[in-house]
Amino acid sequence: MLERGKEISMAEHENPKTHPTSNAVKDPDDWTTGDQPMTGAQASYLKTLSEEAHEEFDDELTKADASKKIDELQEKTGRGQ
């Protein structure tokens, strides 16, 4: 790989996902579409996690709230490890 005339190895090249100013992982509260209804994939996974955690599934959550609940239930069920 070349960077401004010098060769660098892939190991020396910084991963953009780990850069402190990267938007690869955003807080759900900062999502521009966070107030929209959760996606089908979120609903499906959240329903599974809710059943495993013996908690009621809320099908009215927004994308952002569903993401937060998924994180919470992953911790509770051990799936987040």
C-alpha cells in the first residue's frame, strides 16, 4: 500500500473503524433515523432475546430504542459476549 509516496504495510495503516472520530459506531441517540420504527431484523432479534430473557416484547420501539434494548438483553442473556 502506498501513502503519499511511501510504502506502508497493512498493519501500519489505521483502521477507520477504530479511529476516535469515526462514525462506524454511533450512539443510537445520535442516529438521524433513530425515531423511525425498528427494522424487521431488529424486531425479530429483539423478540428472540426478549423470550430468552423472559421479558415482554415491545413491538412499538423506535430503531434507537430497539438498539438499546438489544444491547441490554444481550448482556442479560449472555449473547453480547
